[in-house]
Amino acid sequence: MKITHKGDYALKAILDLALHYEEGLVTIQAMSKRIDAPLKFLEQVLLELKRGKFIESRRGKVGGYLLSKPPKDITLGEVIRFIDGPLEPIACINECYAHCNDLQHCVFRPIWQQVFKTTSNIVDNITFADLAKKVEDARNIPVYSI
């Protein structure tokens, strides 16, 4: 698994929309500033997320973007797979793979399968509601100074 710049900005955009979920529409300009993303690149990312039905957009003077479903219903893994492709570190871990004559005796394949299962287990069990809560909790930590 490799997260591209596009994938990183997509994750940050979904998180930003999750953080502002109760507030409604978010403008691309405000999001661009908050997540430190180039506006033109963010436009492309948001179009891709819209194509994937993760977000919706509203046109007009008071337009913007919002999540298509609650943050608790969107996992990190879904977005990663949609933007950056499969999580498998190598193609041969797929059960249907038939391009290797050594699959039965390969010492690496079980390792890559374990890496894939562990990675999937992590990213498929983290929702954007979980991430938004972590951000909010971090913002609410009191800072004491003397």
C-alpha cells in the first residue's frame, strides 16, 4: 500500500468535512486553507471523491461540499482503496493469482498475506467519526504554563 499525494489530500478533505459535518456546507477555499492543499489540486481530488459518492457538492453563492453519509459510515480503508487502489503489497496474495509457478512453496507469500490482513484490519475499522473525535479531543486538551 502506498498513499499518494492525491490520497493524502483526499483523506484530509474527508476528515475536514467530518469535522464540519454538523455545520453543513464547506467551501473549497476554507478547506484548502485548513488542510494546506493547493486549490486547483484540491478541486481534482474533490471531483474524484464526488465520483466515488463520498461527498456531494452544491453550486451557487452559498455552495460548497459536504459528506454524502455520516462520518461514522465512511472508513479510512474505503477512501484509500478508492483513490489509491488495492491495499495488497503484491499481487500474488490474491487467491485468484495464477502468474507464478512457486505459489505453494513461496516463503514470502504468507508474510505479504499477513501484512495485507493486518493493514486491512486497521484501516477498515477506523471511521472518519473516530478520526474527527481524536482531532476534537486533541483540541480540548488544556495547556498549562507557568
